[in-house]
Amino acid sequence: MRYDDPTGPHISVGYIRIPAADPAARRGVLFGNPGGPGIDAYSYFGIDGGPLSTFEWPAEIRNEWDLVAVQPRGQVHSTQLACPAQGLDDPLTIAQAQLSSGRYLRDACESGQPGYPSTMTTQTNAMDWESVRAALGYEKISIMGLSYGTYLGSAYASLYPQHTDRVVLDSAMDPNLRWQALAASQIAGYERALEDYFSFVAANDATYHMGDTPLKAYQYWSARIVEETGTNPTVTPPPAQVGDLPAGLGSSGELGAEAMTSSSKARVEGEGIVSRMLHPGATQAASGLLNATRTLLPAPSMWDSLARMTNGTLPPHDGTEGLSEEETKKLAEEQILQSMGMIQLATVQQCNENITAPDHGLLPTALWARYVSNDLFTAPNAVLASGMQCSGTQPVAGPVELDGSQLAVRPLQINATGDPQTVYSGRGTIAGAMGSHLVTVHGPGHGHVGLGNKAVDRIVIDYLRTGRTEVTDAPGYFEAR
């Protein structure tokens, strides 16, 4: 459990290994992590194709590389983090849990597994990778990291350069923003990505019939959420265009559109207040469409499916086809438990290694979004960025000092100009420390390898084969297809 105490308690760490599909063409092994922290690593390499798949790895990667995914400690299939709720029948405890939610969660996790929660750190995760590498008998590993996986992969390469070969850093995060400042940057990042998505929908109105301006497409989407829940989403709408002005106001032109845009956030918040008064108990968070939008928005490859989910032309594929009612209920319960566990694990690790100050100016936004409007776009990031999420705790681990100077092969780093989660402005931290070769993807999207950008796939395949590339720019998903 603690590498500095080898005679103390032990845990298990799960992994999957998928051998290279063409043994004669095999080049080595890729250890991969899809981000988080705390996301299920098995789904990165272990699901390919089918309605629930996100990643479709190029045949060259599956043919030429063993693929290994190490499940983060605390996740299901490793020794799972257990955080039993405590004192929820006591009003005082409930109040303390709200005021010091970070301390409440940490205490709950400690009560079930003393000492285990404090080991949820990037350095320990990297050391778990090293244990798996040694157990499997690989002399060197190559790395495929996405999002937080770029920090974890860089940490491993810095700690164990003698066991590191190629390193691919897909959508590299800025470790200097861990974790509260990173969450703050994502608030605007998601709003920009939503604008990009509705611009895509409007540009393809002949296909989707949801409106020929981004704002009209947003309003169509909002109306569907109202149909589902009785109340509207309150995420900031995209800017208005002249074509959005009501009849008779078109002559006001750009000034009218600017005035309409400046009042848009207040307008949707007001509509939310009225609709919740008229429909007591209504909450936008209950919308399957809103949840799907928040989940799928970072992946442009999913935008067509999201648009067709919105206009009703895509049949639902949720993994329950052919299941009985009892089996469907059991699957839903398992998914809820796994989701809750992932959120707890992510929160524990973020609070363990947070190095940035909270933005207390976001407290009103966080409180409103979490407890009043239930805005799924704003609440998760504002709650962390404002300090609410880690209130009552202090970090237990410092940063891993990144250093790529001892690597035999220069890492390849990929960042997109329209990434909502690891924003482009933060690309330089890992690039500078690791000496990465940076490829800029000009367009939206978080994650590119195995996610439909064929131009990026070709760059990565060439790098994995040769250990280098001269390419510095790549088209976005829609231009690369």
C-alpha cells in the first residue's frame, strides 16, 4: 500500500494486457491511461467498436504493440476505495459535511481503509506502473497518455527513464494548475466548446433541422431538455447573430445581437427560476440529454450522434438492448455505484495533491449551480475551483518533478486549440519539462489518438515506429476525415 513501508498492508492493482495482434510485426508494449484522475483504465484499450465504444485504435497500433492498461489504485478491479457515509442522520454532521466536504470525504474513506486514501497520488500511480512492468517482465515500456494520463505518463518517464521508450502525450494538461486552477480554466473551456458544437449543428442545418444559427440550435436543444425535465438548462447560450433578432428588430444589426448576447445568461437563469417554481422538484440535472451533452462534448467524433440524439433520429444505444427489466435495473445500479466511486477517487486524489489556491470569487457561482440551478456544466468545475470540494483538507503530496532530459527518445505531445479540458494555453508546462515535440491540432476536441482524427493517428503511428516526427501542425477532426 505504501512503497516506503514494504512490510505494511498490501493492496491489489489490476491490469489488462492485450497482445499485439500480429506477433511477427510486434514492436514493443504501450502502457496507457485515459485520464481522470481515477478513470477506469480498462476502457482505454479494452473496448473497441460497438455502440458503447469511444476509442477505435488504428490497426497498426493493435497489430504492432502489446497494450497494457493498469487500473488506478482505488478503482474497481484494483483494491477499491471505500468511503462509507457517516452520520447522515445527524443534522450537525450534515452541516459539517457541507461546510468541510473535503475533510468529511477524507475521514469517511479513512474510516474504512486507514492510510489508504493518502496513497492516491500521481507518484504512487507511477510506481504501480513500475510494479506491473516488472511483474510482466518488460525491460522498457512505451506510453500512451490522455489528459491526466499525460502527467502520469510524464511522471513515470521522469522517475524511470531507463525503462521508458516512446512517450505519446495526447491533450497534455498543465500540472502547475493542479487542481483548482485547472477546474477554473475549464469553465470557459466548456462554454467555448458548446459554442463550437452549436456552430457545427447550425452549419449542418440541412441534416439536423435544429436551426441555422448557433443560438437557434441551442434553443432547440434547450426545448428538448424542458420536455424531459420541466425546466431549462442554464449554461451560457452561444452569442446571438443578426438572424436571431426578433421580427422588427433586425435593423438594429450587430448592436442588437450584442445586446441580446449580453443578457442571455441572465435570461436563461430567470427562465430556470420561473420553470422550477411552476414545476416543483424539476431539475435540469435529471435530463439524459444534458448529461450526454456534458459527457460527449469534448469529442467532436460524437457530435453527429449527439445532434441526432437531440432531434430524435438516433435510436438509443445504452447497453440495455435485450436485457430484462431486472437486468437493466441491476446494470443501472452498478453504473451509478461505479460513477460514485470514480468521483470519490478523483476527489480524494485532487485534494491530496492540489497545489493551487482556490478562487473564492467563484463561491456564489458554485453554490448557486450546485444547490439551486443544478447546472451540470458549471457546478463540477466551480465547486472544485472555488475551494468547496477540498474544504477542510490540506494536500498530502508534492508534485512529481518532471524531467525528460534522460530519455533516449523525445516525447510526442499533442494539444488542440479548442480543447475544453486541457486548454491550449497550458501546453507549455509539460512540453518544457519533458522536452516534447509539440503538434498543434487546429480545432476542437479533447483527445485525438484513436478518436477519429486520421491525420493525428498517422503522425502517432509514424512516431511509434521511428521515434520521431517533423510535423508540427495537424487539422482538426472535421478537416482530417
